Amino acid sequence: MKSDLTAEASTTIHAPAASVWDALVDPAKIREYMFGTNVESEWREGGPITWKGEWKGKPYEDKGVILKMKSPRILQYSHFSPLSGQPDKPENYHTVTIELEENGPSTKVTLSQDKNATEEERSESAKNWSMMLDSLRKVVETPAEARR
């Protein structure tokens, strides 16, 4: 039985929204904060997006479609992972929504992921997204030279 439990995570980044947005769509920066994943996308609504890498010792190649891009406010995409064990059908795709809200010198980043099947899955997703957002914050707030 499928339920629609939504995982949520947020953080505040001490940088303008444009800097945060840049990190959300720059594959080199994404690799730094998203567990070493390699992302490919044309970054346009309706265009594909893929993630390739290794998670918990297993190689993966996830895929989705960019659903909404409103720079520098909202990035939304679908996401499917074969590692889920689910068939590649539309009902097994998550929707990930990342919203940016600039507040003076800082930007609040709020992320949600729908279609978690169980409370345990929702909790695990929220934990993973929180770790990713913490890494995003560090990448954006730390000068490139200091991250090398």
C-alpha cells in the first residue's frame, strides 16, 4: 500500500540566493555536496536529469525530469532510483522540490520529497536530505580555494 509521506529538510545559508542557486545547478559543486554524485542535465524544464555514483557501496544511475526551474527561487524534478527495487513506472518517481527564500544576507533552503512509502522511508529520506543540505551550506559558504 502506497502512502504519500513527504520528507522535509531545511537550512539557512549565509549567502545570496544566486550563490545557492549556482551550487544547485553546477555539476562540479553538486559532486562536492551530494555524496560524490555525477549529475548531467541541460537544466531546462522538461529536460532529463541523471545522477550516477555509488551509495552505500552500490553503484547507481538514477534519473528524472526537470519539472520546474525558476532561478533563483525554485528547482523541482522527478527522481527514480533502480536501487529502490520498484519498477520504473511514473507512480514510483519521487518529486523533489527545492525552494530558496532570500532574507537579507542569508538564504533559507527548504527541500521536500514526496511519495515515501513508509514512515521509516520518510525519516531516512529526511535524514539524508538534511546531510546533503548541510554539505550544500558548507560548499556555498566556504571559498573554493579552502575546499580543495
